[in-house]
Amino acid sequence: MDLNKTIFLMMLCVPMFVGAQTLTFTDHEPMGNMRTQVTRQFFRFVEQESKGRIRIDHHWNGELSSSYDAYETVREGTKADMATVVPEYDSQRMPLHQLFKSFLAGPSGEAQVALIRKAYKTIPELTEELHHAGIHPVLVATGYPVGFYSREPMADLNALKEQTWRTASFWHISYLENAGATNKRIPWGERVSDSLRSGAIDGIMVNIDSGWDIGAHRAPLTCWCRRNFG
């Protein structure tokens, strides 16, 4: 699990439940990978524990909102009551939460859970930042480590120099630029995998599960090497 992709299943208000209540949830990733399956299982537990008083109508793959618009979508309150929010995509509203993104290597398993709990218990500024933004965290999760999906075999990451890659994270863009590579902005989805297969880009830097979702590992001549950032 990767600390540098800490995400929140969040609400912007706490509704008063009277009788049965259905909440609409939006997520930018497709159902099927690790995190989304865990989230869906969490919803099942909520419905079971509430004995059906709380039901969650979940929508995936950006059906109701993109990753960058998730906060505003819930804030408006017309499409969704809950959303998955990535702090990096809302860095102006959650600048202190970029702390987690700065981990080049972090703990895993139970040690990672303990670290996150300790951070919120001992750093009041983190919870204050969420409170100021009106965010009520329901579930905190992390993602897979970062993968480097390349069209050509790479002996090491020095091969990035003078190549053209695609990433969305501003942290990862800086990493590529410092390594001598050029970042090409391409909307996430089929255009990314098509660009990789056609040679328009030399590779993509993204969490391993997201690369798998678009079939980056199936592109001709593609192999990948991984650097574990957490």
C-alpha cells in the first residue's frame, strides 16, 4: 500500500437520519480494483449495521464526477452526498495533507494503519484542515505503489532522460522533469493506452492498479519496472 496516494471517502455534511436514508456516492475509478472493492464492501457493512436504515447508491468510473471535481460535486449537493477525494487533486483546500505524498518510502500493513491513526491523533492541524473545509472523513485509504510502464525494457530509471512520459500527479511531474523526461498531458483513459501503444509517449508513471485498469501492461514491447514509494 502506498502512503503517497492517501484518499478519503468523505461527506461535506452529516445528515440527520429519519427513517430510511439513501446516500449517493461517486468515485472516479472503475469498480474492480482493490480499493474500489474494499469501498464497496465497506458500504455493505454500513447497510448491515444500520439494519437497512442507511443505503448507499454507488456510482463508479467518473459517472457523476471526475476526480478533480469530487469535492465541488458533493458541495453542490445535487448529484452526490459522498465522494472519494484525493487530497492532491484539491491541494489548495488540503495543503497539509500533502504531507503523506512526501513519503518516498513508508510503512506497510499494520504499521501503516498505526501511522495514519497516530498522525490524526497527534497532529491537530490535520483534523482542523478537514473541519475548515467541511469534510467529514468516513473512510481513509491508500493506493498501490507507483509503477513505471515503459515501451522498452529499462535497466534503471536513468533511462527516463530525454523520454516523453505521461503522469497526472504534480509530484510525479516534478520527478520526471528532474530525471530529464518530458511530461505529456493526456486525459486518463483509452487515449493514454493508445498513445503508449502507438509510441506517442514512451511510458506512463501511475499507480500499478490504474495502469492495469487501462491495460498498459499489454501494450506491444511494454515491460515495467517499479519503484516502491510507500
